[in-house]
Amino acid sequence: MTYQELEALKTVKDLRSAIRAGEFAGHTAGLAPGKLQCNIAILPADHALDFLRFCLRNPKPCPIVGIGETGDPALPTLGPDIDIRHDLPRYRLYRDGHFESEVTDIAHHWRDDMVTVALGCSFTFERALMAADIPMRHVQQNRTVPMYRTALPLEPGGVFGGTMVVSMRPLPQQDVARAVEISARYPLAHGAPVHLGDPAAIGIADIDRPEWGEAVSVAPDEVPVFWACGVTSQNALLAAAIPLVITHAPGHMLISDINEDAEHPIWKP
């Protein structure tokens, strides 16, 4: 099934059904407009409480929007039919802090001690900015948004800690205040930016060399604007070097039944 065919499906349930059936394994950007898409982290219960502490102490990069029961692949507060073993287009497996493989289904890797944590995604505020005619350079250039390690410290939670990862979008000076105001409406999708302007001030040595994603051009009359990024949580998971972690592949999110403007993480579809 092509991206265009998936776009034409009428319900989120139909989208997830197509993904679950293995009919689509591409990125989910732009699908199901108005519905919250989620970063996913799946880890053993022995480490889940510390990870949740870490996320709660660092809500800008790690906004919790859903939590599964131990050993249960359902996420009923995000959608009544979700089965996290099948409902992402692509997953990444990490063992002891090292990348192992990328797969389209994790049924064979699921264990009775696994806990799923769903985190908010920047797709939400990006869509709101574009709806307000604020340009997204990486979209214009058909690139993955650039992401950078910073020197901004995180509050640790057990074995999880480190520094924040940010994503950057260059904006015309006249759009910056509007972009701050609009993105602040979505605290469960990283909210307002964490930094405006000089990248060196937050420990980024070279804006043309992101650690993740692809560099984009910044015009002389533009301001680089930095938002907290969900890669922060993946970095913390890998640095902790726990035996098994499963995440979404970049850009391959869980599509939920929840409206993007919902105000609380314990929602009902």
C-alpha cells in the first residue's frame, strides 16, 4: 500500500489495521491529521519505574501521553484496539545499549515483563505552525528535521539521565513570537521552544552538523529555533545499557485515536 493510499483511508483504525497487516512500513508524518502521534519506548518492568521518573522530571523532551500495563501490549487510553506489537510501521531493537535490528513487527520479541511508554511527538506542533503559514524548512527541503546534542542538563531518574536533545527549525524573525505562542499550546508535544538564537549558547558547536536528521539552510535574516526533542528519551535508554529496549524507528510513530488538542495524558478516545 502506498502512502497516498494510506492517506485516503477514512479512520485511524483503518490506518492501524493496514500497518498491522504489514501493508505499509513507511513514515507516518502527515497521516491522520488532527490525531496525536506518539514516540514509543518499550522496556522491562524492572527499569520502567525509573524511566517514568526520568520522563516526569523532564516533561519538555519526554511528555508522557500513555502507559501500558506490564506484559500487556494494549494502550486503551490511546485507542481501544491498539496492539503495540504490530501497530508501528517500523521498530528498532537495542540490546545492552547497542542497536541490533530494525523490524516491522515485535511479536517474537515481546515478553511478559515488558512495559510500553508513549511520549508526545513534534508532528503535532509542526502541523499547527504550518496551518498558521509558518514555514518548516525541513519539510520544504524534504529532509528529516535536524537534531542536536546539547549541554542542557536533564534531571536523572535512576539509571536514566544525560543532556537534552533538541530539534531546530529556522524561522523568519517576524514569525518567532507566533511560533512560540502556538507551540506552547501543545505541552504534550514538547510545548514552546527551549532556546532561540545562538546554538553555541546551549552547547551546539556546528549547526551544519546535526547528530540526527539532516542539516537545513538558515538564511541571514532567520533565527534558529530549538525545541526539546523526543530523541532525548532514546539517548537516555541507550546510555543506561539495559538488556532490551524497543523503540519506534525515526518518523514511524504510533497513530492514536486522541485529538492533538487534548489537555491531559489520561485520555479516553
